[in-house]
Amino acid sequence: MTYDIERLREISDKTREISAQMVDRDYENDSERLKHALDYVCRSLGMFADVESQRLSGEVVTHDPLKYIQNNLDASYELTLNPVKDGKRQPRREVIRKV
């Protein structure tokens, strides 16, 4: 199995953005969205570990794992970018990425 380097870069950028949003935002009253966001990130990490295990054992059986990972990170990204405070959606803020 080979990875598309551009897709891997997009995934890496997305994870850094999610992390920055989690640190920068106030999620005091939005624990449900945070739980869902964390679930998506964990699923993505689990898929990556499964694929790497398959690769190391020489038995790759997962089809298009990057699409699965990207879809889950996209969902987490949307949840972290759009927090709710006191029942109201908070405006988006741009986060400066540290590379």
C-alpha cells in the first residue's frame, strides 16, 4: 500500500488545525460536540494503526483508508470549528497555524 503524499499532508494539516482549535476555543458548555470530535479523531488514528499493522504483516486488506481517515477528521474539524456556548453557535475564528 502506498500513500498519496498530498493526502497525507492534508491530513496532517487538518489534525494540527483541530488541535489548535481545541486549545484556542472555549468549549465549557459543549462537551457533547467535543466527545464526538474526539471519537472521530480516535477512529482515524485507529484506522491508521490498523493499516500500518496490515502493511507490516504484509496483509493489506483495507480499501482506501485515507478516505476513511479524511472523512472522520473532516467531521471532527467541523465540530471543533463550530462550538456552541449557552445553546448558541459561536462565530468562527481564524487560527494561525504554527508549522
